[in-house]
Amino acid sequence: MREETLLVHAGRHISDDYDFVNPPVIRASTVLHKSAEDMMNRAMHERDMIEDKIPYGTYGTPTHHAFYKALCALEGKNAAGAWAFPSGLAACTIPLLAFLKAGDHALLIDTIYGPTREFAEEVLRRMGVEVEFFAPSVGADIASLFKANTALVMLETPGSHTFEMPDVPAIAKACQEKGVISVIDNTWATPLFFKPLDVGVDVVIHAATKYIGGHSDLTMGVVICNAKTWPQAYRTFVQTGQTTGCDDIYLAYRGLHSMAVRVKAAAQSTKQIIDWLLQREEVERVLWPALPTDPSYPIWKRDFSGATSLFGVVFKERYANKLAPMIDALKIFGRGYSWGGFESLLIQSYGTRNQTPMPFERMVRIAVGLENPVDLIEDLNQAFNQLPH
């Protein structure tokens, strides 16, 4: 089945007792067992994540497992298991704990999500992990950065706020050749437009808060692993007590059904708004890998089947530190963190301690929602009138 059909049907739970379109929301901690033998049997399988042998609620209910099956189906044939976390950041950090130990060397892309970078710099280093950052353009040359103790490489596509696109297949191949675990935050592209497991990545992360949930009413992260990494990852997820409430799982699963139409509608509006921005004399550059003029365009064109609705705008130098009146004048665009919901957002970009110099003092990040693009352009136009002339 193609993605749009998978999103509607994947994970649907059908039993002899009912045949509902959506799985029931099962709020449960304690599981009652039929006998002492059943109790022991389930305990023996507690780490196998067998749906009909769940010994306790932290291992997930049928509500959870319907969502996990859908995620694996969407990520492709190499997906061996999925898990949900109470935030996107937890989904970024717990896999690092799963595959790193004191004395290991970890390589993270320089443009990684800011809070993930802070975790690496402060928590991993405190644990005795050697942390190093690399340029997004490194490609296959990442092999030259490997050391005898290199255990993990972490990517993000594209970079937070800066939107550089790394050569994921080349980096994944280098990792495979040296036995290094590769992890990627693929929230921007979603599984609709890029499937990292298909090109050799081991672990995929999505902030389900964004496009998967799609309605700005939950925080969640998800991790999908290949067969090589799933057993160790799952064991760590359980050992660290990572569990997510079934009501949030239900919201994420419901959001998944409509993700294709939401993402594609927002992407169409994004192109229209970017075309307008590129005509504005105040704008120096738009950061969106799907633009033919973008430095990352060749990689995006080769590896991705589409682009989503988050992008950056660099204003001309005379607007440095003078964007606040424009941002404050917005009436439809919200001033709020996150993205991927039905509403449009615009915020001032900010540095995340990355080494690549960027003029953050004259940059904004725009997330296009589901409003009429003409209304959004009119809102931007009246806000631009507040910029100094």
C-alpha cells in the first residue's frame, strides 16, 4: 500500500469481539492473569513486546501497539520495532543512553536540535562519553572522524533553524562499514518524504508533537529501530521507565490518519508564500532545501520525495536586531515554539551553539499551517510594513 492508504489502515486492531475503525483507548496499569502459569509465561516474554502477552501497563496496551504497528508499516520493511516517549526530546536522548557508555566517542551533526546538543554536551560528557560535532557537509568523509571508540553518529534532516541537508546515505554507509550505530531525527521530512531505514540508518526519531499529532494538543516523541538495534533499544526504553499515556497515544494515532493531507496541503501553501517572500526587497534569502537555489537542493532532490512547511528567512543586514516590530504586528501567525500543527507560527531564529556562523539576529523561522495562503501573505505584508525603512 502507498503511504496515504497506510496512514488510514495501518495498525487497525480487529478481533472476534469488535471491528472498530479506531482501537479502543485502554487505560491500564495492572493486567490480571488467568493463572500462575499465565503470569509466569507473560513475565518470561515481558521484553519480547508480544501484544497478547503484556504483563503490565508500562509495556503498552493494545492502544499503544496499534500505533506502533502503524509507525513500523510507514517506515518500511526494515522497521523492527517502535516506541513512544512523553516528549520529542526524550525520544532524542534515550536512544543515546541505549547505545553509549563511558569511554565511547559520539559524533553529532553540528546543526542538531538545540536541547539534544545540550544533553550531549552536559549529560553525556558528565557520564564519560567523548562528544564531538561535525559539519553538515561532511558526507562520506565522516569516516575520517571515526576513532577506535566511536560508537554512534547522530544526524538531523535538515538542521534546526539553519536547514542544511546532510548526505544521509553516504554517512549511513560509512557507519555500517565500521559498525557504528547511526541515529537520525527525521521530524521535518516525516516518513512520507524520506525513509532513513531504507538507506541504512539504524534508528529514526520523530517529534510526534509536530506533524504526526498535528493539532498542537500533545507532546510526544517516537523512535523506530531496525532489527539490529531494536532489542537493545527496547530494553533501555523499558529499564528507564519510558511510557506514554494511552490518551496521548490515541491522539497521535488519530493524527497519523490525516497526516498526508495536512502535510501536503501545508507544503503547497509554503511554496506560494516562499515565492512571495523571494520577491520582497527586505529578504536576502529563504532557507528551504526544496528551492533550486538552495545549496542542499541536490541532496534533497536525490533523496526526498517532498518538502514540508518549515523554513527559514534571512533578512538583509540593515534589519539586524530590528525584527521585533514586524513579529509583534502579526495577527494570524502565532508567536509560539514548535511547528507541524494546523496553525501557522513565526519566531525569531536563535543560535544553538552550533559552530557554523549564521546571522540569527536577522533570521526568522516560519511554520506554515492550514490557513488560506492568501490570508497568510496579507498578514506578512502588513507586518513587513512595521520594519524600519
